[in-house]
Amino acid sequence: STKRTLFTHLLGEGVVKIAVDNHPKLCLPDQVEVPCILEYGMHMTTPIKNLAIDDDGIMAVLSFNEQAHDTLVPWEAVKAMATEDGLFVARWFEPSEQQPPPLKPGQPVLKLVE
């Protein structure tokens, strides 16, 4: 999936922050309020144990208030992804969700030029 490919690439660059929304397969500790932001990285202060990335989502042992918890974040629950510095951000919308507002006349637009 696009999310899996992007997450794997960004993880190789450093810390990745993901915005997570409710999903039936989402597995986080009870004290975590969803929607939430989770951080993943290979060289974090508290190392991530058992990180596995597959077609279903991201599985890892994450630390919440210095306590380890098994987690599962299915790709369907990932609504946005960003680098730690915020220089790269990707958002995904479901067809039923409100789309970003249309551009206003005269608003600058980024165009892909080949």
C-alpha cells in the first residue's frame, strides 16, 4: 500500500509521526485517547521493540508513560503521516469525510513539472 511504502521510507530517514483515528482493529492501551499522534523511529530514547510493518499495518511494543504495550495500527486507521521536523506531511481522506476547502482565486498553487 502507499501508506506502508511511505511509512517505511520515512522511518529510514528518522522519526515518523502518524495521526491515528478509530478503527475496529486498532489496538492501543485504554488510557490513549483516539484520535491521537504516535511516534515511531529507529533511534528513539525508548527503543521500539518488535517493530513489524506489513500489509495489515504497524505492530510494535510502544512505551506509554514508561510502560510497554503491544500495539497494532491498521493502515485504515492512519489518517496522516509526517516527519519529525514537519517538512513532509501526507493526509488521507475517506470519501465520506469533508475534503479540504477549494483554493481561493489568486491563492498560490504547487504544480508538478517534469
